[in-house]
Amino acid sequence: MTERESPRAELPRLVILAPQPADPPFRVLEVDGQVVGEATSISEVVAVAVSLGYTAEDLDDPDKVRWVGGDSYTWAPR
């Protein structure tokens, strides 16, 4: 199996990390492996995605976006 064929050999450009306990809870956003900010709602994630040239629909594409610790509906720590 080549690296290209292996599942998830490379992270997508946008990674949304697991919800963090706070008031309100937030998720850390990474672009190309660098922390670019925090989001407390999906609309804030969409704004970052749009700045990368993505659409809201791209948030469900695992080749473009990786959600850690839950999906786009998960905003509270587990």
C-alpha cells in the first residue's frame, strides 16, 4: 500500500479540536497545523473555512476538514 492509498496519511488543512470546558465551551481551530483561533459556534468555523476558500458544505468532507471529539453538532465537552 502506498502512502496515498493509506487512510488519513495526511491531515486536512482545517482541524477542529475537541470541545473545551469553559463558559461558553469552545473548540480550537488549526489550519495547516497552526492554531488560528477558537470557535464557540459553527458560524465561527464557517468563517475560517470560507477564508480558506471552502464552502459550508466542505465542513462535512473529511478530506478537507477533520472534526476531533465530535462532529459539527458537538459543542460541549463529553
